[in-house]
Amino acid sequence: MHDGIDTSTMMIPSHSRTASVLASATLAVVLLASTSAAAWDGLVEKQIFEMEEYTTVSGETIAPVRIGWEAYGILNEEKDNVILITHFFSGTSHAAGRYAEDDAAPGYWDAIIGPGKPLDTDEYYIIASDTLVNLNAHDPNVTTTGPATTNPETGEPWGTDFPLVTIRDFVEVQKALLESQGIEQLHAVMGPSMGALQAYEWASAYPDRVERLISVIGGGVADPWLLATLSAWAAPIRVDANWKQGDYYDGEPPLDGLREALKLVTLNANHWQWANETFDRSWADEGADPARELDARYAIEQTLDDIAAARAEIADANHLLYLVKANQAFIVGHDGNLEEGLARIEAPTLILYSENDLVFAPEGVRKTAELIEAGGTSVELITLEGTRGHLDGVLGIDQAGDRIRDFLSQ
């Protein structure tokens, strides 16, 4: 639930190497870089979809709603070659390609999206959108509606007057986006982590519209472990004096809390195998021994801090809190009955997960598969290998490329 360097080979044997690594840890590309395949052909054009108003599932009105979206490939005349990609907690609609030739890295699933790739843009029209309350509210390539955007009735940012929204609300806005292009049917819906939640919700809420479901590193409900994990992500923001119960837009934002929150997101999305293979016990500063100076740190601490600081520059604290609430409230079907919600899924389902996932418990993912299958729907469960834990669903997705390709062609 995660933007230039590939740490898969980043060992830190010396203080000088540590310094060079820290200097290059910008915008947390450490988490999303994928170098296994070339970028999607052509530059990506970010577009904006707007609704005059939207009524949430709890009955509150947001007006207007604006979200960003991008697409790869060409929509056919029948408009039946559509694959919807739904993004993860800290992600955006940027699933593939580059906005500019000099972008440091392509979109997070570029390894499987493009001509001749498993999600073949010569065959499919692949579309993705920024969610409501997108975490990266201050990223110039993101368009979202949430607490940081202007409430037209006041001319000021919504702040915590913005209604709480749910995963189902994300789906409903996506549905409106698709319908604006005349799209009524999805060849498939696919997403990682929070994107998996949206994919499940799509298939359960609109079984007649979803022909295939691909869930990656996500289960059908926010179980107690995930509830607690998300609560820990929110906690540093809530204790930052600058948060002011969400009313900080005319002053200093709660950046200290936001950075600490994003550090936890980064750490939990990874795995101890990655940490121990990537770092040794090197100091962040070769002249400051962490065992002798209270403020001195180890290299892994400094790296996580630098990643979090870079991510915080484009993120918004209230948006993170709203995303936490949306994920905590999630249960497929939105009516509180997990079994019934999953039983409504009729689309053949492919579930990819990691046994090393520290965010979505593997047992919960397997239980989700069992409940879908109990409703008579065909389900295939595939494990992803790697040392990145939860992030293997993003960084290691190409290992399942052949199976994804075959599943989409069935």
C-alpha cells in the first residue's frame, strides 16, 4: 500500500556507499522502480474527468469532483477491450509509461503494460484513474478531490469538512468516468493492495459488468491486523501539533507527522529479508556513532527518513487520514457481510499474493479465495516470490506475466 533507485542490489558495505545511496533516494522511487522491461511506447497524457456533483454512499454531496486519469492502447468500436487498473494506497493512476522522456522511472506496472506485454496495448484499452482523497494531492501529475481541494461554498480547502469516503465511492467515480466514454463492460479489473480492494468491490457490486478479476496482494476485508497497521500509519499525524484537527491549510502543515507516517508505510510495505539483504549496520554519518550519540542514526534509518521526506513534499496529511479510514472500513459488498459480498462475484478470479506480506495477512487472502470459490466462481491462487513482502506485488509482478496473459485471453 508505495517512486528512482532500484534497491534490489543495493548493499551498503561502506560509509561512502551509504552517502551516495542517501543522496540518490529522491521521491521514494526505491519502492516503485522496475527495470525488467522497457517503458510503454509513447508518452502518457494525463487527462481530467469532472462531475458537477457526486453523492457518496453515505448520502453526502461533493461538488464538483475532479479526478485525473490516463490510458494506454486504443478503445475498440465495441468498447469491450477495456482493462481497468485500480491503484494502491500511496499510488496514482500512473501505471505505465512516462509523462516526459527524462522521467526517472515509468509507471509502477510498466513491466506488464505495453505492446506485446501481458496487458497488451495492441489488444486492450487500459485505463487508470486517481482516486478521491489521493495521497499525492500536491503532485502536479495528480488530480483528486479531497480535504486539500477547495470547497466552492467557502472558497477555502475542505479540510475535515470533506465527507468520509469509502472504497465503494472510489468505484462509483470510476464507473462514472468509464460511462462518460461509453464503456459499460470491463474485460478485466486489476489492482494491487488498495487497488485489490477496489477490484473486489467492482466485481461484487457490478457482476454483470466485470468479466475477469485479478486481485494482487489484497484480501476481501480489512482484518484486525490491517486495522491496527493503518491506525499506526495515522498516529504520527494526529500527534503533530501542526495538524490542528485537520485545520492547517492557512498555516504550517503537519510535515513532521506526515514524514513519520510515510516512513511506517514504507517499512511495513517491505520485509525484513529486504532490509537485512540491503543494509548492514553502517552509520548514516561515519563520524557519528549511534551507540554513543543520542541523535546519531544508522544508514537504514536515514534512508527511510529521506524517502519519507521526499514523499511528504507531494502528499497531504488529511488525505492520508481519509485513506486510512476508507481502507479500515472496507468489506466487500459494503453491507458488512463478507461471505455474501464475495459470493456475488461471478467473474473468474486470479489472486496473486505473497506469503511474506506484512500488510495483508496471507491467511486472509487465502480465505478470500475460498469464499469466492464457495459461491461457485472459479478462483486461481498464485504466490509471488521475492524478498520485498507486500511490495512484491508491485516490483515482482512480471514473474506472473505469462499467467496474467493467459488468464486475460481465456
